[in-house]
Amino acid sequence: MHLRNARLQPAQRAINRSHLMQTLQQPRNAPSLLAQRATTRAKLLHFHHLAQRA
């Protein structure tokens, strides 16, 4: 379990770095990107909640 997390971490870090670079390159779009990410997270949480209830 711990080994799998250690393997996933660098990939996650790379994704975060590329995402940060995109945000820095497009300062005008940053607020909309954050809003989009927030709505996506809300949807995921909503579906997770529905799955738990079922």
C-alpha cells in the first residue's frame, strides 16, 4: 500500500506542476479554472454521496 502511494506521488507532483504552469501562463483564466475545478469537485462529491447512499 505504502509502495503504491510512493509510486503515484511523482506522477501527481508532475500533474500539479503542469497545472500550475498552465495557470501561471494564463493569469486571466485562473479564476475560471479554479471555479471549474470547484464545480468538478462538487460533482464528484455529489456522485460519491449518491453511491454511498445506494
